[in-house]
Amino acid sequence: MQVSERVKGIAASQSLAMAARAKAMKAAGVDVISMSLGEPDMDTPEHIRRAAQEAIDKGWTHYGPVAGVPSLREAIACSQNSHLRLDIGHLTFEASDVIVSVGAKMAIYNAIQTVVNPGDEVVIPMPSWVSYTEMVKVAGGKVVAIQTKYENRYCLTADELRAALTEKTRMLILCSPNNPTGSIYSYEELKALVEVLREFPQVTVLSDEIYDALIYEGTACSLAEFEELAERLIIVNGVSKAYAMTGWRIGWLMSKNKAFIEACTRLQGQQVTCATMVAQKAAEAALTGSQDCVEAMRQVFAERRELICRLAAEIPGWKFEKPQGAFYLFPNISTLFGKFEIGDCKLVIDNADALAEYLLEEAHVAVVSGSAFGCPDCIRLSYAISTEEIIEAMRRIKRAIENLK
Ligand code: PLP
């Protein structure tokens, strides 16, 4: 059977591939610790699970409105508005500005499909989440990757943005708090980018804010705090990370641009009809119920972050900044690259792929190579695993790296 050129060009997700390899090794009896997946290890809180059970019993089992259950869209708009600082001008969202999708992943995919024409340029600061690039390619867009700098916490600067924008640019994709770096753009950093964007009114900004509940230092700033972007801003968020609801597959996008919302809703109507109704009712319970569960999980991640940073500081050759948000550590490991002899075995480790491979085979710890995120000098470790696993994984990694001589 033919496979379309469009789909032939898509790379498989390296983080999912690494997680699958770790799982297969585990199934074969190898004691592997996986630090490869980006999902909270906690269970979905009980009141949310109960809401889903009630939704089944009450018959929320039919097709629903394409853009989502009205009460959930209302809850999403309220939740977004309540996170914004009131002392400065900002956008105010209404239920009609929201489209609920099958995870933030589909919201992003649909936003790109709705905005980007073949040949359009889409600017993505690297390192970045694995899927943006592939999604742009499927839409026929041209990815313009900007290599950001370690010294800037891998945040895009105004000068870097200006140098990348052309009259062909149609979209800029930003992610804060960031996967894989854990960095958060400050209000001032975003303001400097918005000032550059003034000169390029044809550029839509897609702001992925899926980790905005998981912050350990400073405050998250939403691009919704910049009223001047009103007509060309798409904000993406979801319940996966904040409420430990990855498998429920509920995410959304928000925009004040009515024509975009209308077009994107039309696309979704021909694609999935609507997100799963029972899961939408669970997401509604998550947003409208007590937020104590979010804070409790945030505190658990905050403690693990302290722990992993303390242990990582003892590993030779690792250079990293403490992540400000999300649940990833993204050390630069390039000073370790070289040729090694371990017993009779000769080893060449000259990029992050080779180091990730070595750590899996030698230490039985699965991490994701930075090349998956456009940064082959780094590796990504997820600390969404138990304290005991973090301690054991870091002990094994340290020993394996000390053996590189
Ligand atoms: N955006 C980023 C930066 C992510 O890391 C992820 C998941 O890993 C997503 C979006 C997708 O989230 P969802 O589970 O809502 O599809």
C-alpha cells in the first residue's frame, strides 16, 4: 500500500520511542528506570474520576458540540482569566473563544493546519517540544529553527527573533514553561518579543502554556497579558500535566480571533466531531473543583526538582541551570564527548544520542537525547518518577559516567 509523501516525512516521536524501548526491556526482565516520558506519575485525583463515573451514568455518552461542552468552555475561559494579573491590561476570554480538543497535541495540530499554508515559514526556537516541527511539516510549512543559547536559559531573545522573521513568516511557536528546558519567559522577555512582532503583523503567535501550573521559581506570564496580540494569538493549554490526566486526552486552544475559531471548529468537525464527552466532564470537574490537588502535586515535583538538581550537580561534566517549571532537567553534556575504553570495549560518544544509548545499555536508565528537541548537546531527564527511582537512577548514571575514561 502507498504511504503518502506527507506522512513519509514525519519522524517518529523519540520520547515515545525511548519510553517504548524501556518498557520492552522491563518486560524482558531488565530493571530499567525510565526518565523518558513527560507525564505525572500520580493518579488522577478522586473527585475527577468520580465526575467521569457520574457522567457515564447520566448519559454523557453521545456526540457533543464540535467545539466542546459549553460548561467546560466556560470553565476554561474562567480559569484562564483568573490566572492573569489584573494590574496590567490583558485579554479576557469567553466560552466562545475556546475549542476543546483531544489533548493539547490535537489543539496545536489543528491550529497549525488552520493557519499555515504550504511554503509558509514557521519560527520555532530550539530546543523545543518534539512535535511542533513534525506538525508544521505535515502542513507543508517550512520550519525556521532558531538555536537559542544556554546563557539565556535557552529563551528566545528579541534580536534572535528579528533575525529570523521575514515577510513569509506566518507563525511563531513559543512554549513557557518550556519542555524540554524547564525555563520560563519573564514578562520583560515576552514584552521584548512582542515589540519585535509589531513590525510583522502577519505573524500569528501560538503560545503553548501546558505547564503553567507547574512553576517553582518566579511567576508564569501568559502571552494573553499582551492585548495588542488579540487578533493573532492562540493560547494552548490542557488538563494533562496539571491534573495528572494525560490519558483522558483533553486539551484546548483559545483565541480572540473569531474567523480563526470558526475555521478551526470547521476542521475539527470533519476530523473527530468532538473530544470524548465523559473526559470533557472530568476536565470540567478538574477546573471547577478544589485546586488543592494541583498544589499538592506541584509541591511533590518541587521536592523532586531539588533532589535531582542536587544529585545532578555531583555528576562529572554536566552543566545545567535549575529548571524553573515543568518536570524536566536538561543538562548540557557536551564536555563528555570523546572516545573511551571500558574493559575490552571501545566506545565513541560524540553526541547526545550516543550518550542516551550508553546510559540505557550500561546504567539501565532511559533518558531522551536532546537531538529529539533540536539540541544534540543535551539530554532530557523527566523527574516525574518517585524519589526512590530518582535516587537510584542518578546513582547509576553517575557511576556509568565516572566509568567513561
Ligand atoms: N505541549 C507540550 C510542550 C508538551 O510537553 C505536551 C506533552 O508532552 C503537549 C503539548 C501535549 O499535551 P497533551 O497531553 O494535552 O496532548
